[in-house]
Amino acid sequence: MSIIIGEGSGNAISVNSTVGTAGSVITSDGTNSYWGDGFILGVTQTTYTAPGTWTKPSTATTIKVTVVGAGGSGGLFAGGGGGGGGTAIIYLQAPAIPGPVAVTAGQGTNSFGAFASATSGSTGPAGPNGVPGAAGGVGSSGDINIGGGAGNYGEGVSPVFGALSGGNGGSSTMGGGGKGSAPAALFAVTPGNPGKNYGGGAGGGGNSTAGTGAPGIVIVEEYS
Amino acid sequence: MKALISPEEKVNTGYRVAQVEENSFEVAPPLFWVDCSNEVIQDQFWYDPTDEQIKPNPIAG
């Protein structure tokens, strides 16, 4: 059987062979193409939801790091929704990383050393007047930086109807925003809902209790 | 206290105070830390790069 493949410089070459054995692939030793053994990349994933230290495995060649900042809290008194956390994604050649890397994860800004960080969503403004939702966080120094979603408008408190609806929280790349409270009864105190993992902003509270933003996360994928 | 400044998040004519901590931790640029007073609260203050001062945000809170 003959197979035509490209040899990297625009010229086609022919590989004369049998169909090969199960699992074999066409590969090259730099001079000739031939049927050889295939292989699967080894992938190991470590997640951090609290501060820690990442130590480079000797077998790692490349790592992909995803950093998500925490969600912002919602505003009191049917205030604005908290912003979603930002996201930074970075690819690093493992041999170029000099040593252990401090990882900051959980609430607030999350960070993989000085390589990539993601800030939390902002805290939603408090009522009682109608207020806009808070801005989302940002990713810093990633190959890809993604902003968190903004929280929604909080309707505030009416002197006639009591607390109206707090704004929904903004989403991150991983977690949805919590729903703002909408009191079921006149002057009811209904807390805003917390953001969803990871990095979702919280909803604005119905009166005195706002929701809490979801914590962020750092994910390290090691390829060997 | 230390305030984490985020230049990519604009507030008023300056930058967001994204976090306040007793001790700083390692962050990626352009984020940076500055010394601040105990009164500074995240998102209720902003950083003015023209005079490098942290000022209360008249909108938040």
C-alpha cells in the first residue's frame, strides 16, 4: 500500500508499506518516513482552591495554567450584583520555570506566581437607590485574558414596596452569577444568592444581607 | 497594609484597588502593590497614578 504525505517543505513523498499493525503511525527519523509506534501525551492536572506551591515534575515539558479570580459580593439593600472573576490562561515551557511557584487561590485575586493572575469581580454597590452592577475582574499576563461578566442593576428599596430586586451577579468563565433577591413579601429580608463555582459574582441582597462571591481556582495541566 | 492595584481596571481617572492585604503575595504584571493605610477598603477606594495616592471612591459604598 502507498500513502502520500507531506514532508514538511511542500513536497509530497510516498511511504511504501503494508497497512502496518494496530496502533502504528507514520513517523520520521529526520531522514526517512516509516511506520512506527504511536504514543499518548502524559497529562497530569492539579487544582488549587487554597494557597499552595506548585513544584515542577522532572518529566513535564509544557504546562497550561488557568487562573480564575473570585466573584465579587453583591450589594446590600437590593444593590447591584457582584462582578464575575477574571480569567488568565497561559502556556509555559516547563524547563524555563526556575523552581517552585507560589500559588494563591480562593478568595480575591488568584495567581500563579508572577506568571499569570486574575482579579476578583468588584463588589456590588449598595442601595437603597437603584445602582448599577459591579464590573468583572480581569486576567493579567496570560496568553489569553478574559474579563469577568458585570453584575446586573439592583433596583434598590422603595419607600412604598420595601426592597425590590437585587441585581444578579456576573459570570466568570467557570461559574454563573448568583441570582439577586426578589423578596416574596413586603419588606421581607431575602439574602442575595452566592455566586457559583468558580468565580461567579453574587446577587444583590434583599435588605441587609448580600450574597458572597464564589472563590476562584488555579488549574495546572502538566504535559510530559 | 498593602493595596493591590490593577491598572487594567479603570476607576474614575485612575486604577482599581482590587484587594487589600496585610501581606502582599506574588502577582503578574501589570498588577502591583503599594503601601496603604488601615482605612483603605477594596473597591471603595481608587489609585490615582498622577500623585500615586489612594483616594476614597465617591460612588462606591
